[in-house]
Amino acid sequence: MSVKEYIDTYLAETVEIVQSIDRQAIEKAIEILHDVRKNNGCLYILGVGGGAGNASHAVNDFRKIAGIKAYAPTDNVSELTAWVNDVSWEAVFENWLKVSCPKPEDCLLVFSVGGGSANTSRNLVKAMEFAKKQGSRIISVVSRDGGHAGTVSDACVLIPVVSGERITPHCEGWQAVVWHLMVNALVNPADTESSPPAVEDNAVPMEDPSHEEESSFLRPGRSDQPVDFQPRNRSIRITSRSGRSRHVSLCGQIPAQTGRRRLPSFFGVKPAKLRKR
């Protein structure tokens, strides 16, 4: 198979996944995530291998974009390796969850290719069993037959197997597609389009530069007293240490209430009081 043929085959398989993926399962997962955010719950995202990388990326998106408190145990390599060294690899996620104290309003999101079984990904299996006992709901994005995740998940998004040779790349790639879809589905476009952009309390509104007579700036530290800028033909006299003085023209607009100002001293020049020429 040539490179071009391989590319065509891979993309054709991707199209096949698009056409056959379970949209109702994705919708159910989004509903669960909406409830998690509404109830101020936490989202715990688990994965190993490529799933761990997806978990880390997904934590960022769910927190920053969707506003959900999301966490991944694989983001803390110190704690992760401590549990592995002191307890076991199988119990690493379960023990991490015990410290996190999952509750019914929380959710476990699992990224896995096979979904875990009696012989594979036992760390994910034990974590899902513990979360289920605590009443937390489970979302999984897996492939093959779903494994243990397919039997215990409240919403299992199954990535269809379209090629026995490319199960893992398709599954891990589609895990990213699915979580990006879910994150962005939780953001209501109508709200962002109809609402004005957020403005900080102390921000100064931008003025139309074509209306100079209406423009104003706020005096630093005194936001209640605007200072109108008016054209002034002014100059300052600066005196050097040797006693020589000269007038320097000031370009631009100077506040009408300028009066005396302290100007910075530089290059050995002492500023004098501001005065008209």
C-alpha cells in the first residue's frame, strides 16, 4: 500500500466512524456533564497511555472553557508514582479517588481503548468500581466491545471498530474529538453572542477618537474625576547641572489643569516648573 493509499484508507475509515458513532450516547454524556456543573460537582478524568495525555488536555478544556472543576491523577507525577511504589499500579487511581472523596454530584470520565477487564487496565476497573459505590456517575469513551466501562458507565461513547489494525489510533484520536465536542456543547453560543463583553470594574471605556471634545481620561487613582484634554501650546524650561537652561516645546495635548508637574530626572537634567513661554 502506498502512502497516498494509506492516507485515503485512514480518512475513509474516519468518515465511517463519523457516520456510525452513537450520537445519543454523546448527548447523554453532555447532559451528565451539565448536571455536574450545575451542582458544582467535580469531574475526575482517568486514562493510561494515550488516554492519560487526553485526560490532561481535557482537564484544561473542561476547566477553562466549560467551567467545570476537573482533575486528572496523571497530572501529578509525584503522587502517581508514590501510590505505584508504595501500594500498587492496580490501586493507583482507586487510592487517588479515595483521597478526592467523590460524591453523587461528581463524575468519572474514562478514556480507554478496551475499557478495562479482569486482565487489562485493572487500575481503571478498580477506580470505576469505587466511584460507582460512592454514587458518582461514569462517562467513558472507549472502543472494541466497551469492556468493563461499557457495563458500568452511565454514558458509554463507543468508538466503532472500522479496522482491526487501527483500533488504538482511531479510538485515542476520537477521544479528543468527543471531549472537544462535549466541552463546546456546554458553552451556549446564544449567551456569548447576546451578552456584551465583560468589562472590569476599573476599566476606562474607549471613546471615539473622532469626537475629541467628548473624550476624557481618568486621573490615576481618582476614577471619579475625569480630566478634559484641550490643545495647549506649551513648553518647559529645563536646567542642566552646569546652570544652562533652554525651552523645550511639548507636542500633543496637555491637560488644562496641568499646573505644576514633577518630571523625571534623566541624563543629569533637572526639570523646572511647567510654564508658558
